[in-house]
Amino acid sequence: MDYEAQIKKNQFRTEEYKINMGPQHPATHGVLRLNLTIDGEIIKRVEPDLGYIHRGIEKMCEYDSYPQIIHLTDRMDYLSSHNNNEAVALAIEKALEIEVSDRVKYIRTIVGELTRLASHQLWWGVMGMDLGALTSYFYGFRDREVINDIFEETCGARLTMNYSIPGGIRYDIHKNFVQRVKDFIVHFRSKLPEYDQLLTGNIIFEKRMKGVGILSKEDAISYGVSGPVARASGVKSDIRKIKPYSAFAVQDIDFKEPIYTEGDAYSRYKVRIDEMWESMRIIEQLVDNIPEGNIKEPTKAVIKLPKGEFYQRVETARGELGVYINSDGKKSPYRMKFRSPGFSNLSALEDMAVGSKLGDLVAMMATLDLVVPDIDR
Amino acid sequence: MSYFSEIYRGFKTLINGFRVTHKYFINARKEIVTVQYPEERPVIFDRFKGEVIMPHDENNEHACTGCQACEIACPNGSIEIIWDRVLNEETGKKKKTIDKHIYHLSMCTMCSQCIEACPTGAIIWGQEFEHSVTDRSELTKVLNNPGSKVRADVED
């Protein structure tokens, strides 16, 4: 007997009421507040309330020079900070009509894919923790630490790398970089099956994920959802395939775009696991043949962009990041706009969540892979 | 019937997961990744961006000419230079000399702009990472040592 009929039979009078999820909730991964309207355990409405970590990055960009903007983008989606740097650097290079060397393109792509791996490892760890499996947290962080060491040695920082700059990269790769990346691939190829063994086939995990938070293909397109969330609903949205940039435009790299059609939390999980395999394949194809070349093209001491509008999009770990620069010819942009993947993905949450139980909301949010500073810049 | 098959599957997948965790439990000594922090120190890489430092040589001399390029390049205003024109006894000309190179670590975002802007290489990245203090005023540092002066061979 379903819930509604049971209420009718027992003559219960139920009332809708509001509760707050967040801003200090362990499953929201940051300061995201959800205004929930619930009836018993059934979710009726979900209203995300943003603004708790709004720093005004877009406004700050209007007062900074172009090289100074790069370090602000680290702080948006801090789990894929290199991809953010790359997006801004590519947009500025497009405006200045600079063609960077192949070496820069290869290094940017390798570091970008490592960032994606690190982001997905962290996501896998905390997703397990959200669903009550603390073990996965330690396993995810163990493997992420190896990538963080690679970043620390080459870029100088573990999280906010600040490595791509307009015209190239900040330093050349460290002499241990190639060997360390190869060692990591060997290490992680043996560890990734453990991820499957721990969670993927587990019956408790499957029961909590399968059929939860279904997002149809039509809704995914109309909400502008991108990245793994869109791919789980059957939408092809990989910018690396649609509009190749960096090394994807130079070499024909053989990699698949994992597509699932169910659109539920479990397929979003599977997409990300498959993406980790694909990222490793991309790195393997690139790391052995990094060409020689300049690491930085000469730019003027004060970079001034020509008048006009410039747009560049890249694929971060969460989806499509767009950087829009409106320049009026001065040393800082007239308007800077970031189209962040997390914001669009969050907007689909209400569509997924309405009608399901409160406990499933945590599974939905975990598989959306929300990073709140990215949503709320 | 599916009820019993699910119980069977439940136990099977549970044991499958335990195989991973127990493998590490039994071989706990082989793959230790944690570091007992205060006793064991992690390896800090040369490029690690911990804080901005100004190296001095044995004569207590640095390479900062007070050109303020780092102050202009900093996006957060974390560098302040207090300078004055001091009369040089030998040449009889007035030369720009720094009094204090003040660095606000609390405002620094480690963006490397100042270090790339410096024409003389006077400031570099230091690898210190233990920055916690009990009072935030301790995070405002004066980078040049008291009584230090510019190295003679540095041209501005």
C-alpha cells in the first residue's frame, strides 16, 4: 500500500513543514543551505540558498590585471584548480592570438587529467562517507596523496596550483615528474579495482543508489547540466570531444566518453569511475612523448587585451567551465563571467529530489559532486 | 525466492569488501602511508610555496633595492615597503633604500606574482609551512633583518 493511500485510510491529517539542511551540514560539503519543504519523509520542495561563501570573484577580476586573475580562479572550484587556470589562460591567449608550444599544451593536459583524477578520488571517498561507509574515505585520500605530491613537486602547491599563466606555464616540469606520473599510473591501476570491490557491487550501496534521483535526458539538457551528471543521463557533453583544446587539439588521443542512459545516482557513480580509467589512458598516451619547446611565450609586461568579447570553455572534473571576458582595451577586464558547472548541476537537484525520501537527498547531492565555492563565487 | 538470493548476494558482496580491508589489516606494516607528524617530518619539495622570504648573505646584506615592483604586482596588498632616499657617502648621490619590507602573511595567497616581478631576485619562496600562531599580529613580518643593507653589486 502506498503512502498516500495509507494516509487516506487512517484519516491522518499531515502538514508540510520546512527544515533547513545546512549551512553546517556534513553532507553538503561546504556552506550550502537547502530550504526543504517536507511532508513526513517525502520531499516536496528543495530551494538551494546561496550566498554563504560569496566572495565576489567576478567583481574582483575587474580590478586585477590579467596575470593576477589566475590565482583567483584557483579558489572557485578548488578540486579542479588547474582546469580553471587553464580556462582563463586559454581565453587570454585566444584574445592575444598567442600560440603556445606543444610542450605547454601537453603539460597542461597531463596536469589537467591528474587534477580530474584527484578530484574524482576525493569525490569517491567523501561519497562513501556520506552514505555511511567511512572506509572509502581513507582509500580515496590515500591515492590522492600521491597526485598531491606530484603537484607539490612541480607546481609548488598541493591544491591551489596556480600553474597555467597567460602565455604558458609558470615553471617547467620537475625532472622527476614523468617518472612519478608513470609510477602513479602503475600504482592506481592496481588500486582502482579495489574501489569497485569495496563499493560498486555492494548490495547496501546499490540499494541506496539505484533508481535514486533520476534526471531524464530532456531535463538534463534544459537545465544546462554538464559533465558526469549529463553523461549519466545520456547527454554527450564532453568539451574535450566537442571542441578540443590543448593537447586534445594537437594529437588524436584515443579515449572514450562514458555514457549511461539511466540518469540515476548509480549511473552518475559509474560515469566517474569510468572517467578515472579514461583519464589514466589519456595520461599514458601523453606522458611518454612530451615534446621539447618553450614553456612560456613572451608577453608584454602589462597585458592589455584588444577590445571585444572572448569565450573559452574547458572540461573540468565537474563539467563545462566557461570563461567570458569582455575587454575594453584596458589592463583589466571590463566584465568577467564564469559559467560554472556546479551551479547548473545544482539547479537540477529539485527536479531529481521531489517525491523521494529525505535520506536519498544525501545520495543525490553526493553524486552531483557539489563544490560550493564553485557554485557561489 | 529473491529474498534469499539477496541475502546470499549481500553476504557475498560484504565478504568481497572485507577481502580488501582485511588484506590491509593483515599486511598493515607493508603499506603504511600515514606519517606520525610531529616526530616524522614530511619531505618538503624545493618549489613548495610556504612563505615569501628575503635571503641575506653572511655580511647581513640583501638584494632588495626598494623598487616596489613586488608591491605593485601583489593583488592582495600583502607587501608594503617603507623606503627613503639616503645620501651615499662615497658618490654623494641620494639613493633609494628600504627601511622595512613588510609582508602580511595573513593576506598572502601564494600567487607568485611578487617573486616573478622582482628584478633582482631579492625575495624567494621559503619552504616553511607551520604558520600557526596565537595572535594574528605575528603574521605581519619584516623580511629584511635589522641593520641590513643592499649588496653593493646590485643595480636598480
